[in-house]
Amino acid sequence: MSVDTTFTALRPRLIGVAYGLLGSVTEAEDVVQDAWLRLQRSDIDEIDDLTAWLVTTTSRLALDVLRSARVRRESYVGQWLPEPVETSPDPADTVTLADSVSWAMMVVLETLSPAERAAFVLHDLFNLSFDDVGTALGRTPAACRKLASRARQHVAARTPRFDVDPSVHHTVVEAFADAATSGDLQGLLDVLDPDAVLTADGGGIVRAALEPIVGADAIARFLAGIAAQGPHKSMRAAIVNHNPALLVFVGDELDGIVALGIADARITSIDFVRNPEKLTRIRRGKR
């Protein structure tokens, strides 16, 4: 198999690795392109395992970007949320860069240190051996094992347990969409968990709440107020990172994505991504 063919076949996996580390499709694609350019400048005959070389190189480049991104995000305007990716309702039918990474996990991964995140993503999500993880991180396999263990405990403790029944999702998502677009305050209160949290990401480019909004009453009043101000919004059900979501439209223009956490038939989390730079890979038309 030629080098070009190998890279093309491996590219979705490489983007998946980089996306799991960075939470940004754009940055993931840039990293994979950089790995390809480095391969072109390398002596191919000296590479024993091309797949391992590409995964390791992509991981190292992504880790470098992740470390610098952590600094950039300290000055980010408002809350930072990962870039969402539309996926199939059935994970078995989806072959994308978000295959192994749910929305809830992507959010939790943001709370890990770069080294912990890399060890966890590479080993637990993409099944690299700790020898390979060590090569990518420049650490011993034993050190990487400890990093992954700490990350695993953190992820297990912080990743919320949501309902998985599609019929529950459908009912709750529709009720939320109807209430949010009409400004039905009681309808919102009926579907929101009392301790629900709304997090919005406008990136300083579009208007969005700068701090999380906590509690059903505060969220309901906030959303009802938005609906009353106009312009009129419509919503379409979608799946992002294997999570129930709504695409928000103003007219025919995509205005944002709402990822919903649902437990016991109530919405416990609302992540509203409005930063237009994070919406470029979402299908724009209403269906």
C-alpha cells in the first residue's frame, strides 16, 4: 500500500485523535495536515510502522497545540465549549471523528491537564498501548498509565449519567423546543431539572451569557426573555457527538446548537454553542 493510500485511509482516525485532544475540528484538521507535511519531509524508508508514526506524530502535534490553546482559552470571552459534530442517531452507523467521544465526555475532557487528557484519549478511547502513548508524550509507559488512571477517575466522577431511551429524548427535546421558541415559561419549568445549568459559548463574536446560568427558574426566565425579544427562532432536532441536540435557526440561517443533557426525563444541562466559528461543519439547511 502506498504512503498516500495509507494516509488517506488513516486520516479519519488521525482527525479523531486530534479532535479528542483539542475539541476543535479546525485545529484537528490543521494538525493532521501538519503531520502529513512532516511525513513528506521524512525518510519513508526509515519508518518501520507508518501507522504508528502518523498516530504518534499527530498526537505530539496536537498536544503542543493543546498546551498553547489552554493559554489562549484563559482570555476567551465567556465560556468555552467544544466544537460540536453532527453524528448519526445510531453510533454503529457513524464513521466520523466523533465516533468514540460523546458530548458530555468532550466537556469533561476540558477539565483535565493536557498530559492526562492525552493519556486518556490515546489509551482509553483510541486503544494505543502505553508504550505508544509514552512515545507520543515523551514519558515512560508507567507514568502514562498513572496519568490515564487519574484521568479515568476524574472522567468517571464528572461525566453525568443521562437517559439513553430515544423515545424519552424525542419527547423531552420536542417539549423544550416548543417552550423555548414560544417563550412558554411554565412549559420550560415543566421540562427543566430544578438544578439544571445552561452554558453558552459566543466566543465574543455573538451575544451569549458570559457565565453559566444555574437553576430551572433562572434558565426558564432567560430563555423566555430571549423568545420575547425576537427575532423568531425555530429549532430542528439533531444529534451532536451522539447526544440529543437542537439546531437553532433565525429564518434559514443557523444561529447555534443546543446540546441537551437529559436524566429522569428532565433536562439537566443545556450547552448552547453560538460561536459561528464552531458551526462551520454543521449542515446549514433546515430539513
